[in-house]
Amino acid sequence: MSLTMTYLLTGRPLDSRVAVVTGASSGMGAATAPRLAELGASVAVIARRQEKLDSLAADITAAGGKALPLSVDVTDRTAVRTAADQVADTLGPADLVFNNAGVQLISATDELKVEDWQRQIDLNVTGVMNVIAAFLPHLTASAERGKSADLINTSSIAATRILEKFSIYSGTKAYISHLTRLIRVELGRKNVRVSAIEPGMVDTELPDHVTDPDASALMAGLLHDIECLRSTDIAETVAFIAALPRHVNISELTILPTAQPV
């Protein structure tokens, strides 16, 4: 399979932007942060795994970018608010937030894996809301100063497709997609752009968390049989959304591997 990198943007269209990437220790977040930095943004990388963040920040710095690694559990509202203050103090107020942290735990509903249910709700819903609450003042202030301001939430194709055993995960992502539609109406009046990206199968470590044999087989089959999305594809998509003129808001974007059937 081709491993060609997907780079469409050139130059530094994100110069002077201050970006925040959650879920930055792996996968789509780890790919997006250096791409935003390469295009000119200063980037705060947020996740729980400090050693992964330090390595990512070092790579960004070595490539000539500017990065701030912050070990934060986004389910902790106070910790996220403290991180927002640190971003403002070190890099300036954020004007691009890639609200990306999430977890996927698949099981049949009647297995009653309520701890897995709660973990997904805590991270995929509460964590997303904590990030919005902490950084929305940054975004609105940036917009008031005439800058582009972007809140980009990571949803999933599972938000709209009926996938057996994905019920709780899909429910959390449906929340994110519809929340994005709703708050875009409010924030658009303030010139804050709000977007949801809904990826299909991406070759990241997220499927590694799946223990259900049927779901694991489905994902393994897709990874084997088709050319799935790569994290760099998502990174370029996020960068493209943010690099558009200030009056243009891509509110929802579904991005699938060409050969993915569902």
C-alpha cells in the first residue's frame, strides 16, 4: 500500500496562530501538532503521557517550531483550566483548538461493561466539554481582535452509521457532532468557527483498545483489506480547515477511506 504523505498546503498560512491539540500523545493528535507547527503555528500539546509529549515537543522544536508540552487529564476540569492559563502565559491566547482526545471501547450493550461506558462518557463527552469551557474565552477574544478562531472537534463516522456493539462510543460521538452544529450557531455570530470532523477507519492505536473479538475482527479486516486513512490525512484536513479565510467555516466534514464500505 502507498505510504505517500498527504501534504496540500504550502508556506506558512498559520503564522502567528496559537494552536492547542488534545490527545496529542499518539495518532491523529501526534500527527496534527507538528503539521500545524510546520505551517507556522505555536502549538500546545496536551495529553496524559508526559514522556510522549516531551518527545513530540522536542521533534517540533528541532524542526524549527515552537511547542509547549502539558501533561493533563482532560476529564479534570480544574487541570484543563490551569493548562489554558499556561498556554496564554507562554504562547498567548489560543485561536485554534483541535479538541481531539477520546477513547473507543467496544462491547455489546447487554454485557453491561458499565465502567467502559463511563470511561467513554468521561473522556469523549466530559473531556471535550472541559476543553471547550477552558479555551472558549481564548477563542472569542481572538475573534474580537479580528483573528481567525477555530474550534475543531473530533467526532467519528460512528456518529451516523449503525455499527453493532459500538453503541456507547457511537452515542458519545453523535453528541459531539450535534453539539458542534448547535454551538456553531451561537459562536458563528462572534466569528468563532466551529467544525466537526468525522473520520472513518484511521490506522492509529485507537483500535488497540478494542477487546471485543467481533469489533477487533472488523477493524483488522479493514486495515488488511483496504488502504485506510493515516493520521497525516487528518492532520492536513485540520490544517486546511484552519487555513481557510476567516469568513469560511467548514462545519462538518466526513472523511473516509475511498474503499471503506460503511
